[in-house]
Amino acid sequence: MKIEIQGRDAVLATKELLAIEGLEGSYQILEEVERGEVNTTLVTIATIVAITSGTLTIAEKLYQWNQKYQKSLQNPVGARIEKVLIVAPNGNRLLLKDATVKQIHEVLGD
């Protein structure tokens, strides 16, 4: 499974994602996109190689992690993540912006 994270603080968010107990994986920085002088959007790809606890537990943790970053979009000085996309091994995709725990769980279960 791969998780694509876009935003100014994609690296920080990816490190926090991979620190979730029950997830094992690594990440790479895919690209940097300059948007003006100050705004740089980073794109990271986290590759999850193992889920060592239940997928429902991980779905709940991913939901909470995403909610933290969705709230940060309203705070101009907070960490910025613009987009998080889960790509399951079977090719199914889920954008986390408005995803429920159930939807995340379904993608993880594939």
C-alpha cells in the first residue's frame, strides 16, 4: 500500500504517519514544487510494508492523524498538508479529506 502526502509539511506528516504503532514502512520525497518564493509543496510517498495490528485500529489512527492535519489548514502558521491519498495494492484509491473510518478500513482490508 502507498500513501501520497502533499503539502508544505509533507515530510513531517509522513514521519508522524510512519510512527503510528502498527504501521511499518518507509518513505521517499517524490518532488518539490515551487509556488512563489516562499511556498514549496512537497510530495512524499510512504510505502507501507506491514500492518502489525488490526486494520480497524490502523484505520482509526489514520483517521485521527488526518483530522489533525485537516484542522491545520485553517491555521496559517500550523503544519500544512493539502492532500493525502491512499493507493491500495489492487489499485483502489481513497482521498482522505472526507473519508470515514469505515472507508479507510475498507481500503486497508484490500
